[in-house]
Amino acid sequence: MSLLVVGVSHRSAPVSVLERAALSADAQAKLLQDTLAAEPAAEAATLATCNRIELYADVDKFHAGVAELSTLLAQHCGVGLEELTPYLYVHYEDRAVHHLFSVACGLDSMVVGEGQILGQIKDALALGQELHTAGRLLNDLFQQALRVGKRAHSETGIDRAGQSLVTFGLEQLAGGTDVAGWARGKRALVIGAGSMSSLAAATLARAGAAEIVVANRTQARAERLAEILGGAGVSAAAVPMNAVDEELARADLVVSCTGATGLVLSAESVARALGEEFTPAGPAAQDASTARTAATPAVPAADSSAVPAAGAVLDVPADATAAAAAVRAVDALEQHGAWAGSTAPAAPVARTVPRPAGDGPPPRLALLDLAMPRDIDAAVHRVSGARLVDIESLADASADAPMAADVDAVRTIVSDEVAAFGAAQRAAHITPTVVALRTMAAGVVAGEIARLDGRLPDLDDKERAEISQTVRRVVDKLLHAPTVRVKQLASEPGGAGYADALRELFDLDPLTVAAVSRADLTDLSNTDVKNRGRA
């Protein structure tokens, strides 16, 4: 069996594809079950955020595995196979391990070094364990990926590069000035009450925003977020979604992150709020917009329900008047809002390029769209007095961030860890065979001691024990060097054949080897249950 991953992400697909590809919690569970039912796969796990959908499996046939996993991925994510195929990537064996370790370290994220992906990997592992689709290989892989990600963050400065999307987006709107100074005194409208919206509210509170209004389809969640902000000394209020246009006219800054599949803010609404005229694009662009809307009908916004990553980055300086009180609310906000997988970026595609922050007068309305699919019409770029930063422009900006030394250090860690993981897996592959060999040797010793008892019945207990111990020592010494050496050889690239050779040379019973492997898997399953209980 061999590790295979098939996926699509912001690095391989345009927004028009990614914003239609999605896996709900139920769809993830069904995908895993269907994958395990497929002939080539023995284990399965899925890593699904809004900027990536990846299916990991332990397969016995590469080509059949790629075909089956690609078909299942398309079937469950809602994008046709023919359309999805050009954007799929495939990694196999060591390259698949390298890919997941890189993802865990934040090297494959839009904002390089961000740490929230570790929480998503942990959730993916937990789901595979809960559904019993993750066996020994994927358990080992995902647990090691978490360790590698933590190591990268602790041993390098990648955390300095890995700002939260909220902070990074606000920095882009601020045009290189201090975010706290730029946001201080502004009236902010936060659309959505999930994790990223809560994180945005906390960040703006720490930066000294004068007022924060929260709009959400679930009114109770908006009120809860506003209550937390108000308890921290920030002027805050909750409004229903149908009041967004009215609040838009009062706002200086908008942050939107909902789970809607249609637009939440149109360019026309933004233009009206600013008292500007807006001329829609030509017929061709309108047709494209209509096609997109038809492909992704609007649904009510969904609040995220995942658990926020511990230590989520909230690094806006807390030096404003309201900031001291707001800082005390950050823990409550992080508990209130879950870290949304629905807020990751997509690959840049052809679009209207936003005006650089330093060009022209400061915008009268700054908008930050952190949703995928997008909440705010990209045509807002053409509205006079408005500046929009969205996932695509963040992807462009992050590509130029100066972090080469830290990235190189993390890449070295990833390469070393991939080599170590491969060696450990190859060595583990031969362990059941070595155990079966020692079991067979112990059986031979027991048989010979029994035969000796029949031939020399007059031996006393002390003599019998000494003879038995001597025979066992001889057998152990004879087996020690070969078994140690075969484990070393098996851990090297191309060493998988040593287990087969050992079975052939000693005529080991395949059923005995399989029984050892099953016992190992039972122990692993029991460990998983205990780990989930502790969590």
C-alpha cells in the first residue's frame, strides 16, 4: 500500500472554481466512507478548508487510485470532473508526505507561515479517527504533520511572516501605515459573526475603532458578539442583515466574512452608500456575472462552527483608548467565534486590479472581504471613493513578503522530517515480520525443551531451567544481528523488499505476520479512543 493525495487549492485553481467547490461536514464524512469502499483504498482522510480540498488515501494501485479519488472528489465537492481535472494536483508516497508537512508549516498558505492550518489538520485527523477511516499510515502521517508544523513555528521565525488574514488585510488597506493609527476612531461594520468576523472585531477593538456594528443572519450571534465587545468598553451594536445598506452609509470600514455562496454587498450598494454613480460593466461582463450567479445560487450565510486555533495571531498594537479594555475581551471573542476554514485564499486570476493604497486620496470607505466565495462584488474596485481588498489581492501582496530566510529554514525542516518519516515507515513495515520470526524461534525452542524433557526425565528443575535459558540465549544471539540489520536496511529507500526476503528465507507463515499487524492496529485504535477522550 502507498500514500496518495489528490487535491485542489488556491495555488492550482482560479476563484471561479474554488468558490463552487465545497465540502460540508456531512459531505466530508460521506466522501471518506465512499473512498474506503472503493477498491484501491485501505485508509482515507480529507483536509477541507475553503482554499483547499485534499483527499489522502493509502492505495494499492497508483493509476486506479488517482482515477477513483479524482472521481470521488469531484462527485462530492460539487464541481464536475471534466471541469475540475485541469486544476487537480497529485502527490505520491514521499512527495505526498512532503506536501502535507509543507501545508502544516504554512508554506502552502496564502499568508505564508499562518498557523491556523494546524487546527484544520487536527480536525481532519479527528474526523478520520471518529469514522475509523484513518489507519496506521494516516494516523502516523497526520500526527507527525502536526509535530512538524509546531517545530517549524518554534524553531524558526516563520510566525513573524504568518500574520492572521485579518491583520494582513487591514495592513493592506492602511497602505503601509500603522494599523492602530489608521483604524483609530473609525466606524466599522463587521458582516458575519463566525470566527474570522469575531477575530476582525477583536482586532479592530484593539486598534481603537470608535464603533463596531455587527450584522449577521443569525441575530443572536450578532448580539452575542456585540455584547462581548460592549463588555470590553467598545461601542458596539448588532443589526439584522437587512440593515446593512443603512449601516454602510455610516461606516468608514467594512469587514465581511460570511458563508454565503452569493454576493452580500453589490457594487451598486457601495456606490449608493457613497453617493456615487456606478455604471455596470458591459454586456460580456454582465453575462459572466450572471453565469457565476447561476452556478452558485445565494443561500443564507452560515456561521462557522469549528474550534479556533489556540494562540490565534492578534497583533494589532493595543495602544488606543479603547484597546486596553478590548484586549481583555480577546479570549472571549476567540471562544465565541470559531476559526473558519471558509476564509482561506484562492489563486489570483484575471480581474479588475485594485488601486494601490498610496494612489490618490484616502478612500472614504475601505472594504476587506475575507470570504470564499467572495462576499463583496469585485466591481467595487471601480467605485469612486471605495477601496476593496479581497482574497485575491491578499494573495498577490503576500507573494512579495520578505521572508526568504525563514522559509528556507522551514523547507530544510520539512525535508529532514520527510526523510525521517519515510525511514520510520519502512522500518515499521518490517516489524511484524521480525516479530513473527522471533515467535517462530520461540516455538522451536519450546518444542525442543519439551522433547528434552521426554528424553531426560530425571533432570531436576534447576538443570532444566539452566538448559532452557542457554538455548534461548543462543537463539537470541543468533537472531539479534540479522534482525537489527534488516530493520536498518528496510528503513533505507528501496528497502521494502527485505520483509519479503525474510519471510521467504525462514518460511514464515503469512497468517502469523498478518496477525501481528492486526494486533498493532487494535492497539492503535485503542490509543485513538484514549486520545479523543483526553481531548
